[in-house]
Amino acid sequence: MHLCHIYLDVSQNPILGINQSSDQSWSRVELDYNSSKPVFLTQVQNKRSLHCRMQPIFKAIGKLRECIRQIENMNPSGASEQDIMIQAKMLLAQDKSYKKGFKFDHVWPILKDIEKFTDNVNTAKVFQRQTGRFVSQESETSTAKSPQSMPSDMSSNSLNINDENIGGSSV
């Protein structure tokens, strides 16, 4: 949790966070993390180890975010936020990499709304890959935002979260 807070502070700093290289960003994370870590964490961590620790967290958060978008795009009537989260976690568990479920509930509230995971274009790519239709960038954004513009052959049974369908080529 501490690392996630530090990452968020560094990446969303309006002065330092803009236009910095990945290396600079992780150097700042390393510095802030090691200078403010809790007392029980005695080992100094380098930026590579911090970055490697965050990668599976980013991947899982991104996947769950995509599942939530897919459930929301189905426009479930009367579904609460909790209902959508439960359905999204069930969808995520269909991915062989997440058979044991989502392991990062403790950092979900910290990272769920960062810009890295709020990009709607990836969801549109999943939908267009499933239907075989390719659309312009402008259409992709409207597809992801509007449940009415979802393909008519899109049903709850055709939701897909496999890595090869996200941002990859059509098979």
C-alpha cells in the first residue's frame, strides 16, 4: 500500500510528474519510498525491484478495470457498484491468470481511478476484435462510452478478457 501511495504521489505530481522519463519517475519513486518507508521495512529497495513489484499490480488493476467496463457497458439495470464489482471479479476469474481471483483488493481503492486505467480506448478494441469490425479512433472512444453503440451481436456470453484480445491483432 505504501508503494502504491508513493507511486501515485510521484506520477500525479503536476510539476514533476509531467514529461518525465520512466527512469526519472522510478528514481523519484525509489527516493520517496526509501526515505518514507515504515519502520518495519528495513531493507532499502532499488527502483528496479519497486518497478517489478508494481507490474503485476498494474496488470491486475488494468484487467479488473476492463472487466468493470465490460459489465458497465452491458448496462445492468438496477445494479449497484458492488454488484458490478462482483460480476467483474467473476469475469476476471475466467482468465487463466486470475483463476484464484483478484489479489489486490487492498490497493484497489488507491489505484482504481488513476489516469493509466481510465483510458476507454482499450475496451473498444476488445469489442471490435470480437466482432471483426474495425473503426476509427473517434468511433472507438464513442463505442467504449456508449452502451447503445455496442455491436448487436455482443451478449454477456461473448465477453472476453484474454490478453491476446487486448491491443493485439485479430486472430
